[in-house]
Amino acid sequence: MNFQSIELPKEFCTMSTLDEVMEEKIKSSDAGMELERRKYLKACIKPYSKGTYSKIFNGQTNWSFDKFTVFDISNIPEAVKKPLYDILLKDTWQFAKKDGTINPTRKDIYVDECHEFADPQNPQTLMFLSTKLSKQGRGFGIRLITATQNLPDFLSIPRFGQAIIDNSYFKLFMRLGESDIPVAKKLYSFSDSEIKILKGTGGKKKGSKGKGIFIVGSQRVVIQTRASKFELEVIDPVQFEEIYGVKSRYLNLG
């Protein structure tokens, strides 16, 4: 494939291809710094081309997008979770902008545990979220929904974390942890009564569970969320049995 190609190849280069090219380069290198650098680089990619992570990173793509695509990487080793998430997000971006900006179809992209990417040493994923998906994505029909349970970490890179929050027209705050409360109060000047809701100190009788604060533009309102019968059966089997008098089908799963 080159700049004159008019059709995509049936197969693309993989990490094995890179490994083979590097091996040839090493054979043709003279002794010295250049040879050592190439050997070092080849050793760095070995886990991804032949080693522990080769099944994840080495090979042709064996999945495609459909109307509801979920990337579950919860069981992926921590060492590769962030770079893999970064790759998947960029694949999603390429797919989402395929139909252009003239008459784009709507695509909803949900990014859970978004604070995981607030790494000052590797800010590229959070930067990608705040610049590409959050801002440019609107023109391609993209709606970005981010979720975090750790505001301090999410804002540890203010330039990008804050940008995602500022570019979000709708914001929903549910019960927060103690370390999140001061950050949230500083951001939106929540009143004492609103802070009580975010702390969940209203007590069970007052229905603090499921309460939150919904912000739309400059307006805010206290909301009460309630799970549907099916949702409750999945997320709270014990309460489901108390209310409906039957055991949840999901009680002993996991």
C-alpha cells in the first residue's frame, strides 16, 4: 500500500511485521550506538509482538462496530489498560467521523472511570478526550458522556480535565466521597443544603439514596432517580426481593 493505492489491502501490517523489519535493520547495522538503540527498541516491543500481550496487540482486528458496542477491559492487566483504552478511543473516533459533518448520524460515546486517564506523566488520552471527542466531535454528531468517581484525580491535569467539565452542557452530581466534596463546592459553589444531598446525609427516611443535583447550563435542580424493576434486579438484588417478593436472577452471579 502506498500513496497511489486506490483500494485497502485485505490485511494490514502487525507488530510481527514491525519485529521482522527491525530484525533486518539490526542485521544491516554496524556495531555502535545505532545498533544498540535498535536492539533496545526491539526488546521494548517484544512483549507486544511475541510475549505476554501479543494476543491483544499483535494481529488483524477481529471485531467491528455495531449499534451497541461495549469495550470491557476490566480484566486487562494494569500495565496495558491505559494504552489499550487510548487505542480503542482513537479507533472509535475514526469510526465516528466516517460520515462527515454535512448530515452526520448521532453517536453516543460513554467513557466510564474517566479519572483513570488523568495521569500527568501520560496526559495524551485525556487531551484526546477534551480536544477531539469533546469539541470537534460535535460536528460529527458525537455526544460524549464521561463518568468519574474521583474529581480530584480527574482535575489533576486542569487544562484537560477542567475543559471536559466546562464543555459539558449537562452535568449530574450524585453522592460524592469526602475528598470530592471540597472540589465540587469550589467548582459550583453548592449551598449547604446541596452539600448535604451530595454527602447523602439526608437519611434513609428522607430518601437520600438516588438523589443528586442536575445542572443544565446555569440552572440547577435537585433530582431523585429510581431504578426500573429490571435495573433494580441487577444492581440491588436484596432490595429487589424486599420490594417485589421474589429472588433476583442475578443474586449469586459474579
